[in-house]
Amino acid sequence: PEQAARMKKLQEQDKRQKVEFRKRMEQEVSQFIQATGEPRRRFQPMNKIERSILHDVAEVAGLTSFSFGDDEDSRYVMVFKKEFAPSDEELEAYRRGEEWDPARAEERRRLRELAAQQEEAELEHGPAPPGPPNDYKDKYRHLIGSDAAKAAARTMEANKAYGCVPVANKRDTRSIEEAMNEIRAKKRLRQAEDE
């Protein structure tokens, strides 16, 4: 009885702490919503239960929230206003444990675009690619080079013990329809005999 009473007291205390924590988070989140110049807020590292309470509060408030951090002790929650929802790049930065710098990200994006444009320009001014590949040997030229492709194409012949069987080696030259018709005819004959 004494142990049960102690357990009950602990559970009530735990419940009270969770309720208080939730109220505190609700206040912080509403302050965050009212703070005009703040698109995102990072909270202190907290345990799993506290994080789940904060995620719930954020969801109810119409915000986006994510947890970051590798180990259980250092995991923290970041809350974002909907209109400042993070891009995949931004999320990746936080996952790597880096600070998100929009200016640096924009610079990276510009450099990537520039590289892509240069690549395109080189392709345009390089040797003109041949017309559409109309020969199966050309189809894989970009993978194995032209000499190898031609040599492979020349040596390719049917392996009689495997899948591609030359017509000359096939004993049965009927089409599928002819074979099916023959099977049906035999069936009908058998049924007629049985009757």
C-alpha cells in the first residue's frame, strides 16, 4: 500500500510537471509567433517526451517543427513559421549540425547554376553529336566507346544453348496463333470422343 501511494504521488508529480512544461512551451511559442523579425526559433536540448510535447504545441499553433542533433542528450527542436518553412538544403545544414546561412546557400546555388551553364555551352560548341541513334550499336556508344561497341556487335552471335535462338535452329516454325488453334482443335476432338 505504501509503495502504491508513493507511485501514485510520483505519477501525479510527473503529470503536473508535463502540464507545467506544456504551458511554458505554449507561452514561448505564442511569444515566437508575435515576434515579427523572427522566422525560426531554436529551443534548448530536451528529452524525448518534452520534444513530443513541443512538437504538439507547434502543430496546434500552425507552425512547422523539426528535431535535430545526433545523440539523445543534445537533440533539440526548431520551430518555423509556415511562411518561412525550411528548404531541403536548410534542413540538411541543420542535420549536419551547421548554421544555416541563406546568403551562402544562394552563392552556392549561383555557382552550381553557373557551372551548369558552362557545361551546356561546352556541349553546344563541342563536336556536333550524330543524329538520332538508329542502329543498336550506336545506342550504347556513350557507355562503351565506338571501337568496343563495333567489336562486340561483330562477335555477337546466338548461343544455341541460351536465350537467343536463331530461326534456323528452331524446329517449330508455327506462329503462336497456329499453335493455339491446333491445341484448341485437339481439345475439341478429345471432348467429342469423351461424349
